[in-house]
Amino acid sequence: MSFVAEASRVLSASPAEVFDALAAFPSWGSHAPRSFRPASEQGKLFAGMRLRVRILGLPSLLKVTVVERPREITWCGGSRTLLHGEHRFLFEAEGTGTRVRSVETWRGALTPLVRRLVKAQAERVAGQQLEALARYLAANGNPKN
């Protein structure tokens, strides 16, 4: 059993600019929402990288699985048998900007029990991440956001 939590937003920057902003893990401390904060200092994201973050205040270890500039960044975490999430950020040109889609797929034995709560929280946090990314880009040379 699985479920998907989604959010999206159009940003007034090119796919490469938006991708680069999200891939710059060291900058997250200055703009990430309180619901999703870095817990360690590391460099630019790359496939295979392990990220220490705090999600809703809880420490989490994520593994970056895809970094394909300027199309996709994906990470995952959790227990594959109990509850495992894969979070994809997809960057698609739209007009003069970029639609960023946040797509989280959740799997595991606990999904029927936690679907309602986790889906709502994941969509809220993803929206906060996209809002924070928009503010960061606006403050760093993309004033149309």
C-alpha cells in the first residue's frame, strides 16, 4: 500500500536557477522553513549523499538518490518495511518561469494507519519548502517571485 503527497508552485526563474538554489544545501539554514531544517553543514547535493535534517523537529537521515540538473532532485528516508518516503522535486519550464513539483510517495506497513496525518503534514511542509525557495530566489536576484 502507498500514497502520494503533492505540492507545486511556479517560480519566476529558470529551471537551472531554481534547481541550483535547492541543490545548495549550505544555504538551507538561511531560508528553509522551521518544519524542515538542516541539522548538519554539508556541500552541494549529490547522489549518494546522506543529509541530516530536522523534520517537524524530529531528527531524520535522508539519502539523496537523484541529482539531475536541471530536472530532478530526489531523496528518501525511513524504514522500507514500516514507513518509507521518497521525495522528488521536479523542475519544469512554464512560461518564463519554472513549475516546481514536490511529489512524495510513502510506502510501508504503517501507511494505512498514518496516511491521513502524514499526507496532510507532508503537503504542508512541501508548501513551506516551496514558499521558502521562492523567498530565497527573490532575495537573491529573482524579484518576480
